[in-house]
Amino acid sequence: MTYLAVAYFGMLVAIALWTYTVVQRSRRLNQRLEALEVAMSGRFENE
């Protein structure tokens, strides 16, 4: 029974870490896209 509890807890921790990394990557990608949009809009306004 103890092994099942430890395995279940480990699974929950693994899912939490995976979710955290996915959210962080999504935020980082969103920031990069926003920076690209700003750079591209500034580039076309100057032409």
C-alpha cells in the first residue's frame, strides 16, 4: 500500500513539473512572438 501511495505522489509531482514546463515554454514563446510583431511593425513603418 505504501508503494502505491509513493508512486501516486510521484506521478502527481511529475505531472505538475510537466505542466509547469509547458506553461513556461508557452509564455516564453508568446513573449518572443510579441517581440517579433513589434520588430516587424517598426520595420515596415520606417519604409
